[in-house]
Amino acid sequence: MDQSPQPQVQAYLARLDALIRAGQRLRQVLLTDSSRESTIRAIGAWQQECGMTISQLSGGSKAHWLARSFSQAFLMRSTAGRAIENAPAEEIIDRLLDVLKQAVAALSGSQSQSLASAAAPEPHRFDFVHKTELRPVLEQAYSEGRGAFEQGDYALAMLTWCGILESIVTDAIEHHDLSAAVEPELSRRKIADWTFEARLIAAEKAGLITHGWVRLPEAARTYRDQAEHKSNPAISERDAKRTAQVLHVVMRDLNPGR
């Protein structure tokens, strides 16, 4: 029986090792050059990469022990145990290095199975999608969108969730004959040429989804323009959260038994 780690676990171990080595280098630089803006930016980018990796290993759950350890690494506590302010930069690096090493130990040891399970996307979430090859892609995108949201990148989270929403609605449209549910002019065009909103309207008229999609914020309805021009609009947490809510509603519409 093959006892070697799963490819996913190996990939995470390699990423964690790279983050640990990068953190150790930054720790040394910080000792001699703590005021340079480039050093501060590098530390911030490293912390963000650590956060994304820990979020993935935690399955997107803030209650996971790794996620909690990551959050606590930034806090300095009073003698009474209350969090009072951010810890010094060098101490944060040391704490994050310790969190990363804990993750390595968990993946390498007896906890590897449970941790790997938490890192993997929840199975069967997109089983209602007819194109089976799309399912793992959507699972990964869903996880990345959730990770971006938790990191405060609301624009990326919204764009990711809009892409998922368009994909599942398009999959449903392609699987059904909607010729009677769309305008003649639209029916003569390829679905690939339909706008995002046209697809949502057609799916609702055909009874595939409910009217709940209209709660999408304007920024979400025009997300293609943002992606095409690689713009980074100021998306609020509220807009991103509403987009996620609409996505969940449409997922339920397309898969009533979930």
C-alpha cells in the first residue's frame, strides 16, 4: 500500500516550507532594517500569503484552531489576558512562523488526515452542475472567493462569486431548451454572447431560478467589465456579502434537494 502523502498534502507542505524560509529571511532583515518601506511592504505581503494559506488549510472556518492561532498572532495581551493592541512586527513574525510550523507538524503527523480534509473543498456542493469537469473548478473557486472575503479583498471575492454564479446558470441554460423563454433575437445568438444579466433573466423565465437574483448589487451585474479592464473598484463588504447570498440562493434553486 502506498504510504506517501497525498499530492495535495505535499503541495501544502512545500508552500509552508517556502513561507517559513521567507519569514525567517524577513526576520533577519527586520533586525537591521526595520524602517525601510520596502521591508514593511514585504512583511505585509508575506503575512497576507500566510493568511491565505492558513485559511485554505482551515477550510475557510474562523473557528478552526489554525485560523484562531493565526488571528491571535497579531495581538498583544495585557496581564489580565485581554487583547489590547497589535504586537511588535518581529514578534508577529515569530508567532506566525510558529503557526506555520504547527501546520507542518499537523500535515506530517497524526492530524494530517483531518487537516487535509479541512483544506479540501466541501464535497458535493456542485453536484447539480451537469458538466462534471466544471465541478472541481467551481469548488476551488468557491474556496478562493471565501478566502479573499476573509482577507478583506471584497472586490476579488465578488468577482469570483459572480464567475461561479454565471457558470452554474449557463450550465443550467445549456442543459435545458429555453427557446420559449427568451426573446427571438436572443435565441438566435450563442449563449456565450449573452450578457450576464440576460442569462439570469432567461433562467428565471424558464423557472430554473427564482427572482432572488435581482438582489445582486450593480457592481456584480457589471462584473465582466471590471474583469475585462482589470479594474479594481472599491467594493464594499456589503456588496460582496450580498453577492454571496445571491449565489447561495441560486445554488439552492438549481439544486432543491441540497
